[in-house]
Amino acid sequence: MGVSKPLNLNGAVAVLTGAGSGIGRATAEQFAQRGASVVVSDLSEARVGEVVEHITALGRPALGLTVDVTVEADLERLRDVALQHFGRIDLVMNNVGVLAIGAPEALPDEAWARTIDVNLFSIARSNRVFLPGLIAQGSGHVVNTASASGLLGYGFDRLPYVASKHAIVGLSEALATYLGPKGVGVTCLCPSGVITNILEGITVYGDAAVTPRAPAYPIVAAEEVGKLTADAVEAGRFLVVTAPEVQEAVLQRARDIEAYIQASIEAQG
């Protein structure tokens, strides 16, 4: 059995979902700049085309597909096209995410169902489609995009999102334990505020404000998140956060969860 190791992006083949804009696009471009061939997928054909055009202008091989991550056949097609064009897959980044915002007592089942399906079940589908190949070759890397909301439960205005992202963190940790001895690394990306078009993926229920609640952590550009993610892949590192304050808050919570929760309650007063 192998041992989990860093992935050299130079010469690797990376497949990404949700890569038409924001973090996904920035990370795809960063992978390409470091020598990877990139397969970009997104719901928007126009955005996929823009990203592919930009990456090929960098002199790196790239292709794009429209993919709905709620349809397993779309992910299978993504895998098959990548293999047909490049002969192998070394990195899979699961990056699609949506938000449902509203008071916890008012969110309907449809808000929960869509958020869990897109954010969490998409990774379950991706695991079925892509992991057999990575395991068989004994190398590779998986990146799952979670959120600081998956480490800290401050987002009571978007409980389905918080639940899905907490699940992704736990899933990724368990997956790292499983895949590491097989030579496949796992990175869990937990960004805080990032300058993206995430508002497009928000559905608001009731009178909730459109802007999600969040601690006053620094907001970073998507390009910075792309660099941090690529660095983590090449270093074989599990956790990526975009604000050091998140790590300190996680430590505070672990040291004394009663005090942490009480302080969180008082902060709402």
C-alpha cells in the first residue's frame, strides 16, 4: 500500500466542477499556471468557454463541459471525456455550492433538499465516479470545497448550507483517512468571505437579508484562494482556511465549547 503524498501539478490532469467563475475558475487557472492540464465544468456553457479560452491563452491544455452535479451521468461523461483527451485524471475538485437563506423555523423542505443535493450529494456522486480510478492508479488528489461555516456554526440564517458544509468537512476528514494509505491525498477548502458571484446561488425564503451573516473576517479575492488551494495540493495539506481568525476560533471552541457558545449567543444580543 502507498502513502499519501503531495501532488506535483506540473504535468497533472485536473478536473473541476463549478469552475466557471469565482473560486473554481481561479483555482483552475492556478492549476494551469503550475503546469496542469485542466478540465473545466459548470452549468454555464458561456462561462466554461471563457475559462477554457483564458487557460489555453496561457499555453496550457484545457477543455470544458457543461455539467449538472445533481446528475451522475453528467459526472460520468466528465470523467470519460477527460480520460479520452488526456489519458488520466490526477486531481478532482468538487467545488459546486448553493445557499438557502431564511429563518430556521421557516425554511421549507425544498430549501434543505436542494442545498444538500447540490452541496453534499454531488460529492457522493463524484466519489463513485472518480475515486475508483484514483485508487487504481495509487496516486492523485481530491479537493472538496466546504466553508468556514463548516467549521463554525455561526450561520443560523442558512442552516442547510451550514449542515452541508459541516458534513463536507467530516466527509473529507474520513476520506483522507481512507485514501491516504492508498496514495491519494485530500484537501478540504474552508474559505471565509471571498469576492465571488455567490449571490447568484442564493435563494431567500421569507424576509431574511440577502447578505449572509458572518464574522468580520478579512474578505479575500478568489485568486488568493486559488493560490492557497494549489499550494495545499502541492504540499499534501488537508485544511485550507482564508482567515487565520478561523483557526483561532476553532481552537477556542475546542478548548471550551460552553464558553464559546455563550459568547456567540451574547454577541447576538
